[in-house]
Amino acid sequence: MAIDRIEKWREIHRAAAELYRLAPWEYLEENEIFGIRTSITGRTYFISVMGSLGQVLAISAYEGSSALMGFWELHEGQADPGKVLAIPHMMLSFDDKKYVDKTQKDIIKESGVFSASHKKWPVVTRVIPGLFPKIPEGDYLDDMAEILPQIIDVCKRAEDDIDLILPDINDDETYLIRQKTKSKGKVVWRESYEKVVPEPEIYKITIPHEDIESLRFLRRNQSVYQADYRMMPATVKEKGQPEYFPFTVLLTEKKSGYIAGFETIPPLPDYRTMVENIPQIIVSLIKKLKYRPMVIEVKDHALYEMLKPAMGRCAINIVLSPSLASVDEAFESLSQSMKRK
């Protein structure tokens, strides 16, 4: 490994050792979020301290306001838990060394900060939506090295003064943001409170006009269907492609739980492109019914917005539902089937 990179890892591991000794998960909850804006890339990471329940001891750094919105949807139960791997973020976790993979072990041994005497070793990963988590590289590694000391600074002070992070419990849009500024000719870290209204991802609608028109003229009945897309639990590695989690698009009848159709797709060339193709897949699955349902229920807000124009054109009511029981059952059935193969 290049000298400059191993020095960067030493910075990260030294900060990780200090963070572990500090143990902020003993007094902070994962929903007590604050932000760090880096000087290197200008990215704002929203920090969540995990481990208050004594399970995973970790720091997650969600990349930008859209990722922050994804965190809150997961935290409030509005999204399938598997969608955490569809949110861009970095994570520093502390794992039993016997579970740390070889690549991370080699980096830890080369940096020399942690030894066999340590019960937990630091594991640093970056989540690119839809892909198997990887070790951060380039400016993401630089960002991790820069934000960790600032996380430690905030956590130290928040132990005695939680109002630092939560100045007003009735204001859920204002966040502490820490960033570098110039003061009297010197560069220093300062913080302020900023309104952050997470912007939803805007996806293009890619349903061909002819598909919508052919759906319009099918007979209509009184049935209610549910539609969603879910990440499958097993990864796929194809030659020339990064390791990824395939997604399954499902259409199920609400009352009976009958799987009317499904299609498995990769998050390639990227997650956004895959999501933009899902409405067309759902329209194709509806067309195979040979009739138009009265209602299509969805849980995903982006999917709702993308399908709404086409469903309106076809006189199909599209409804945002907090839960999709028939889809949950169908996905579980498909997942179990995959495990048996």
C-alpha cells in the first residue's frame, strides 16, 4: 500500500481507538443526528451513533440530505430495512477480530494501531447504493479521516450537554453542522445550526407511451394489487461487474397474496437507472393481468411519484400505503426459495 494511504489509515485507526474508548453509544441514541461538512470535498455527512441497544457498535455517516431522508424513513419504519444498502453512507464499526475480513485485517495490521490484544477491531466501509459494501478509497477515505476527529469532538461535549445536538426538541429540521472556517487568518473548525430540509431524489419517468396506451383499453375490475421492489439477500458477482445485490420487482394481489408477477433486476449501471426502470416493469406486469385493477398500493414515495401520471392516465387509483402485507409475504417466499437453491 502506498505510504500516503497507510498514513491515512493510521489517522483513521487512531481516531477509531479514541472513539472506542469514548463509547458515545452509551449516552447517545442513533436518532441524535449532527452534521460534518468536509473541507476536502464539501460533502456534508450526517452522523448517527449506533449501539445504544448493545448490538452493533458503529458510527454511520450519511452522505447528503437525501441520504438523511433515507435514514429517517428507515428509522420511522417507512421503508424496508434492506434499503439501508440503498442509502449512500460510510460506516465505522467495531467487530470481533475473528469476523473481520482479510482485506480489512491486512490494513489494520499494516497501520499498526490495533493489535491482537484489542477485543474489537475497526472496520471501515462505504455503501454505494445496491452494491456490496466496499473499503472507501480516494477522497472518501480522505473524508473519513477528516470527519472522525470532529465526531469525537462533538460526542465528547454532547456527553455533558445534549442540547449541543438537540437545542430544540420541537424543531426536527435544524441540525448542528461542524465545518472549517477562516478566523483571523487561521483555519479553524466552527459550528452553526442550519435548517436542513432533505430533498427527495428526482427520478425520470421512462414508461413508453405505447405501453400506457395499451393498458388504458384493458377492461377494469374491482381488484386491489400491491407493488414494490425489494433487495434480495444474496449478492451476485459477474465478470467485469462489481458485486451487487439484485432487486426483485413484485406485483401481488392484496386480498389473496397471489404473486401476479415478478422480475429480478440488477442495480446496474447504477441504482438510479435501475429505479427509473421499475415503473415500466410494473406496467408490464399489470398488462399481463389482461385487466386493469381498481387500485395499486405502493409504499415507496419515489415509486408513487413515478407511477402516478401513468396510473392516472389509465384510471387506476394509486395509493401510498404504510404497509404491504402481501408483498412482504411474497418476498419472504421468494427469499426462502433462493436460499434453498
